[in-house]
Amino acid sequence: MMMLKLIIPLWLCIIGLPVQAAEYITSSSGLSGTLLLPVHDENFSKMRVVLIVAGSGAVDRDGNVANLKNNSLKFLAEALADSGIASLRYDKRGVAGSASAMIPERDLRFSNNVNDMLDWYELLEKDERFSDILLLGHSEGALVATLAAQKIQKQKKAKLKSIILLNAAGSPAAEILKTQLIAAQLPHDMLQRALTILLDLQNGQRVDTVPHELNALFRPSVQDYVISWFALDPAKELAHVTVPVLIVSGGQDIQVPITEARKLAAIGKGRWVHIENMNHILKPLDTERVKNLVSYSNPHLKLAPEVLPALVDFIQEQH
């Protein structure tokens, strides 16, 4: 059930400038989100709305993690609204406004992420203000959006028009994590232990004893979640999606290389747009790694200018 908490104009109405209104709402599973609406004349057709899901970790609706505030998803939602497109973004389970919806870590599975997105989709499907719904996933959220689209297709929901995958992986998570561990230049013994644990989890086997240094990645309480995540192949899952797909990758993404976008594009489900000067959090960067990392905690740096046109062109083509 949608619970309308508050409607706040984000700009005072000034001649020549748009007005956006934010509705703060709660999903049926207790997650908190923001429905951002553009100026809309009721005499015209209904609105398109983009349902946005963030990437891995404790990410809030604005794309921020703990002390790393970059506002990437907030800027994205505001830019879409300026282009006449509504959006709904939300705090992930256990984060910020959704903190009270947290369940014990040992009970978490990747499917929880998908079900949470489906709960939000149901709210939008029933909302008569919206004619078309698009799913947008950033990073790991792209896999969430892909799996949600599969389920929505099976239910034959009429409003789902397409999905958008931003800086998404095309390989199973275990393969990407293995590459990241090797690149991290860990001490030899620790790296070998990490790779052994990773392989066990990839094979669906829990590991009881985890070195303290690797606890953040492989602690026993998170292993069932990791096993459920490792079992998924993003490219193979995308092959089951029948709606149009937009894949957007960044040339300065130090987390997801361009080879991952190629794997997704090779499925042949839609359009691939590569933005050379964009990093993982959608910000405009050159090749300097230090500046790239600093951008993760810069809440003022706006999005790469090529992002919005790529999304808007694709969205407006969907009917």
C-alpha cells in the first residue's frame, strides 16, 4: 500500500523555470523512497516513470554510501524530471529511511533485492498517473532490474516498456570479484586463501573459518547471500528479457571494465552507449585515478553531460 507522507516543491514557481515535486512514500515491505515528479499538465497524456535501483552495498536512494556522498542517483532523478520524466528511487533494505526494514544478514538472499524492486513496481503499476514504466539499475542494481523484468514479463504487466543498465556487469559476480582481488595486490598467502574461499562459495559450499582480514567479504553470516549472487550470470539472465534494453558504460569506470558491457551488448537485446569520459558513478572524469576516487565523495560534481541525452532519447522512443 502506498503511503503518502509529504509533497514538497523542490523549486518555487518562477516564470520560465520548471517545478518538481517530491512525494516521500513507503513500499509494502517497509522501504522508503522518493517519487520525483516533473511539471505535468493533467490535460496531456500520462507520464513515463523510471524505477531506479542502486548498486551493491548499503546504498541510499541518492547513490551514497556512508561517508561517500556523491549524489549520483539524486542528480539523475532531478535531470530526468527536468526532461519531463518521473522517477522513483529508494533506500535499500537496512539503509537510511529503510533501516527498520532490515532482516538478519544470515537470511538475506539476492532474491530479496529483486522482490523489493517488484514491490515498488506494483505501486507504480497501480498509479493511474503513469502510462509507461522503465526499470533502471546501476552496477549490481542492473542485475536486480534484469531479474525483476523477467518476473514482470511472466505476469504480463502492461506498463513495463524497457530496462536501462548503467555500468553493469556482464559476468557472474565471482569472476569480477576474482579480478578485483588479484588487482588489489594482497599478500600472496591472503590472496590464495581469498581465491579458495571464493571458489568454494562459487560452488555453493559455505566456509566456516574465514581470516579476519577477509571477514568483510566472506563472513559466515553473509555467505548464503553471496552464494545466491554468485549463481547468477547477468548476460544469460538478460537473454530472457523481451523488452528493449539500453546499456550505458563509462570509459573511466575503474570497477566495471568495458568488456562487461560488450558481453551484455553481445546478447543483442538493445542499444549500447559508451561514454568515454564517465566513471562508475556517472561523473565526468579524465584518466587520473586519484580524481576518479575523490569523485566518490564529491556531492557537488554533476553527472557526465552525455548521460541524460542517452537516457532521454531511449525513453522517449518507448511507446
